[in-house]
Amino acid sequence: METLIGILERENVEWELYWELGRGGSFRIERERLDRSQRKFHSGIGLRIGYRGRLGFSYITGLNHDRKTLEGFVKRTIKLARVSEVPFVGFPSPSKVPRVEKLYDRRIDEIPFEEAHSLAEEFASRMRELKEESTTLSGSMALAVSTYGIANSNGVWLEAKGTGMSVSAYAVKKDGKTGSGSYYQAYRSLQPFEELETAIISAIEEVRLSHSAGKMEPHSGEILLEPEAFRAVLGIFLENLSGDSVYHGRSRFSRLGEEVASEGLTVVDDATVPGGVGSFPFDGEGNPGERTVLVEDGITRSFLLDETYARFLNLRSTGNAVRDFRTTPHIGTSNVLVAPGDENLADFNGIVVRKVFGEHTANPVSGDFSLTVELGYVVKDGKVVPFRDNMLVGNAFQFLRSLRGIGRKIARKGSFYSPRVLGIARLV
């Protein structure tokens, strides 16, 4: 890296390096048998060059190269900058970055591949023990460790290391009727075997509901969304807070301080959550990871910004540039936290939607959505009647304004933390 920086500093350009070095093991289980084991390694360097107001980018795989290769890498990127039409507004200057706890677990870094393979075998074995008649189970497990860093011509030099683990289980029941259930979770630390069992049991519980579910009668009115379903609706709204959408006029919003949701809804993007799967000490441009209040009691307080769009909008970066070495930075979320409310929605009687899909078909500007219900249920007098295949229809902005209750208990789904929320929508 020092050789590459020496070559760059000889040139009359502004420059930025982003490097990664990582490895991982992934295991795929089909029909309760370990079907595929894979060990992967990756490393590379992304280089951005700012030249006379234009930005060039290229990358190279691997970290160790001879001088001739590095000279060619720099010349190629400068040449791309000279003919680029991508505007360059500058790289970040050094800032103090936070210390974010529990992003690295030495046990994941040092676990032998053979030991991880044995854990996956045990996961598959437990599936065989827990499977029910007419049900097949599949799933996956993955472990990874990565070191990443960034340096630029303004003096930024940062490096960090992180680990990750993910677990999924999927159940299908067929006996004339069909049903499906699934579970996914991600972590920063090595999990006890009980977490793998939780994945299997959760998928089986869902497949029981799904197998007995049918389509329910159309309904318009109060509907309770569990966190996974609410994430789909809130995601449509969050696209409008992305700085590039605001700058290019693709967002519903052009200024902050607008009332966009019911009082009581507070949404935060927080890269500093200890052990959060979306946490980081610095973003893909070297700006500090931070806690950003996006919506406070229904009022917009901040957009999601990287360095470029913060400068275009005369604002400050919120540290939301995400990337890998093969890509230029783009705006994304870290951990999204929906603040708990004061309603006890744990014992809610009424219509509950747990899972939906099809959010990519929604219109982020109008907010209109029509999502297929993968699993929902009606709770009445302690009796649970599941349903599925209805369409959850509504408008994300109207739904956020219609909230009648926000639960007290937070659940985490990957990097999304949310209670149950009660609002007005339609099922058709």
C-alpha cells in the first residue's frame, strides 16, 4: 500500500484508496443433508482519482502487486478520470471516528474450516431430528472475517476488522396442500448451537401456520404489521430520504422539517450500535459512522448522505457511504432503529401481517404499494387463524400517518430493529 501511495503522490491528482482482505466459509443444506461447503477468499483495492473536477475509478484484485502493475493501475485510473463525466467534489478530511464495540469475534476469525463444517453437519442432523411428516427442511450457515481500510490525499488513514455469521432455515410442507416457513438472522459473533435450533423451530412453526392458511376475505381498516412486514413499508419511505434521490428530484421531499408520520414515530439510522450487523466505525469514504435521527415524532430531521451528495445539498455527510473495493460508494443505511412506543401490542386481537414480498414493485415517489402476504393471521379470543396470498395494498406515506399504535417490544431482523406497529391499510 505504501508503494501505491508513493506513486499516487507523485501525480498531480487527488486520490482515494479502499482496500479489503477477507475470507469466509458457507454451507448449504438441502433436504436435511449438507449439500455444499465452500471456502472463499477475497482481496482487492479500489482507487478513485479526482482530476480537474472529474472522477475516475478502477479496481484491482489482490493486495500484493509489483511496481509495474501498480504504475499501470494508477495510469489507467487517471486516464479514466480525464474522460469521465462523473463530477468530483472532493474527498473527506480526517475526522475522529467512534469506537464501536463487538464488531469482531476472535472465535470466528480463528475457527478452523473443519470445525465450521462439523457445526453445519450438526445443524443438518438437528433438522433431521426435528422435521415433521411431509415436511422438508433446508438452510444455510456462513462465517466470515474481513479487514478493510481507506486512505486519501487529504490525510485520511483508517483500518478496521470485523466478523459475521448468518443462519437461515427454510421449511416446506406438501401433502396435497403446500406451506412454507423461513427464518434468517445475522450476527457479529459466533452463536451457540441453540441459535441454529431456533432457526429450525421458527421455520417449522411458520410452515404449520402457512400449511393451514387460506386466503381471507378483503379487509380495510386496522392492520398490525410485525417488524418484517413493516420493514418493507418503511423501506419505501426511506428511499425518499436518500440524498441522491433528494438532489435529483426523485424524492417526495426537498427539505427537512416536514410532518411525514404520526406523532410517536421516530426512526434512527445508527452505525454505532454495539454488535450491530450494520455497524461500522467509518463509512466507505472514511467519514465517521454515526447516529442519525431521520424522523423524530413524525417530523423529518435528516437525509441519508454520503460526501458527494452532502456537498451538493450544502449539508454534512451522515456517514452513509457503502461500498466494496469493486464499487464506488453509494448511499445506504447502517442499522435502522424504530423507537418503541407505549402500546402493549403483544396481546393484540385482530389482523396481523407477519411477512410480505414484492416491495421492489412499489413506487417510492408516490408511495403506493401492493405486496403479497406470505403469512398473516387473525387473532380473536385467543384463537389464531392464519392466512396468506392476499395483497396488502396501501400507500407508505398514508400508512405512516395512520399509525394508531407502536409496540413496546423491539425485535431485530438483521440490521432492522422495530416493534410491531398498528396502522390503516387494505387486504384484497
